Amino acid sequence: MNLRIPGPVTVPDDILNVAGNQMIDHRGPQFAAMQRRIINNLNACFQTKNDVLLFTASGTGGLESAIVNTLSPGDPVLAFVAGEFGERIARIAQTYGANVNKIKFENGQGIDPDRVAQELKNAPQTKAVLVTHNETSTGIMHPLQAIANAVRANSDAVLIVDGVSSMLTADAQIDAWGIDVMVSASQKAWACPPGVAMLSVSERAWKMHANAKTPRFYFDWTETKSWLEKGQTPFTPAVSVYYALDLALEKILAEGLQNVFARHARIAALTREQAKSLGFRMFGDERYASNAVTALYAPDGVDTEALRKIAREEYDLIIGGGQGPMRGKIIRIGHLGWVSEAEIHDCFAVIGHILEKVTA
Ligand code: PLP
């Protein structure tokens, strides 16, 4: 199978094998040592000295934890939204009673850092800024460094970033850029099975946490940190995914972060080049083209859903479709994790073959 969705991604065989290892006592020394290694290595990958916390949850759980641990009902929040995942984190904050002002950008556009600065000047009481680094629904990687600069220059709000699909696919310097909470998830570029959300928590975020009144239980950061210090987790962790993450992180750091970013950029460029050679057009603003996923308009007359169906049923090639208002209008090709050039070439060879059949 050529799994070209933007996560879960194909897990390399060696990582898959360790995920099948026998269970251990999650309150014993072996687990404690593994968790410590994972967190140290995540600190390196997040380029941060901040606390890194793990939750047995999908990425959305990590995002929910960021909201409930920093905010109180009624808190003014600015959410910069340019697609389905921007909408999601805004909805989580609304669900827990925050007073969310959604600043919308067209799907396919990059979030404008000047607008971020302006909105913060207009709303100095803002407690949190919500941004999606890589908008998986549109294939846009927002200019996070410039956005973070705009936040830090104009506000004391916590900057909460959904990096679920961006982490490892491009540079994200948590400490140097002043990102308070960065969330990711194991099934994305970490190339592990789904099940673990990881996030970093800055000093500023811990201070907000101390006064945050939103009810929480499973995702409570204080509780999680206190167990982490004992080498444990408050509740039963996804031990198999921890095994996988432990090895994946070792491999990622052996390759070197800059090399991992460069590899993603190379594969993304190859994807765009191959797509264009078949007559596809970029869905969004190419200046912000994502290293994780490419969103494309098909050539005129092509039924994208028929294309996806034939790819799946006849060629075992799984490609993403549009989400929300983009459903039926675009395809999305995932290229995060350890993706080879051959997989991208095969993907477009198949698409080229099918195109003739599905063009009206
Ligand atoms: N945010 C982004 C940017 C994503 O790409 C995804 C998943 O595709 C999520 C959040 C949600 O993650 P999960 O499905 O792991 O809850």
C-alpha cells in the first residue's frame, strides 16, 4: 500500500517491530528510563528547555489539554483560522467557555503576521493566541516565526500552537521564537502509530495554568508533571507507542534535525513538481506550501473522488480528499515521515495512469 494521507503515516518496519514488544510494568524502572529518554529527545526535537508532557491521546487531546490548562471560562482569546484545524482549536476553546474572537483567512492563504500584530494591539487584554502551524486541510505552512514575533512584540498572551502535522517537517524553535505551548502527535512526522500526544509548556503557560479555572481531570498538567517526576504517568500509558517513539526519536536525532527538515522540504518539492507535470494546480498560496502535505486542484474535468476511489481500489494508493468546504474539490498528498522519492514517483505514475479514465 502507498499510504499518501497526511497521517497516520506508514511506520517503518523497525519501529513497527518494537511496537510489538511485550508489555512492561508502567510503574517500574524500565518504563521510567524509557519515558525519561523520550522526553529528553523530544526536548531536542522541540528545540526547547521547557517542560515536555506526554498524554495517551491523539493530537486533539493534546490541543484540548492546552486549552483547559491555561484558560478560564470567559477569557478573551484570539484564534487565527485558515482552515479546518484552525477551526477545531477555536471550537475547543469555545466549548470550554473562552470568549473566542476568530480572525479568519481564506482557505489556502497564509496567516498574515501584520494582522496578528494589529489584532493584538486592538485587544490588549487577550489571554491566549491560537495558531495552527501547518494547516493540514489546505496544505499551508503558516509563517510561524513571524507570527510568534508579532505576538511577543505586542502581547503577554500565551501562544498556543497546533504543531500536530508540522513538527519535524520544518524548523520550529520553541524557545528562540517564544512559543508557549506546542502540540504534536505520534502518528504524524514522528512516524509512529497513533496514541501519544506530546506538548511543550513554557514558564508563561505554567503561570497561566496556576490560575486557570477550566475544569479538567485526565489532561491536568500539574498532575501529569508530578507523575512524570516519579518516572510514571497518572494513568495507563500507550506503552506500545512509547516503544515506537523511543526508537523513532533515536533515529531522528541520529539523522539530525536539520537533515530531517531538509528531507521533508525535498520530498515536498518533488511532490509539487510531479503534480504540476500532470496538470494539477496548487490549491493554496505556494509561498507557504507545506512540507507535510500538498493540496491540489485536479486538471479541468477530473472527478477527484472517482480518482481517489480507483487509486484505492485498483492500485492500493490512498490519497487524501478535501475536508469541510474543500470536500470533492481538491486532493491532498501526504509526505510527512520517512517518505521515499520512489513512493512519490509511484504515486504520480498511478495518478497519471488513472487521469485518462476519470477525465470527462
Ligand atoms: N491538528 C492538525 C493540524 C492535524 O493535522 C490533525 C490531524 O490530522 C489534528 C490537529 C488532529 O489530530 P488527531 O487526529 O491526532 O486528534
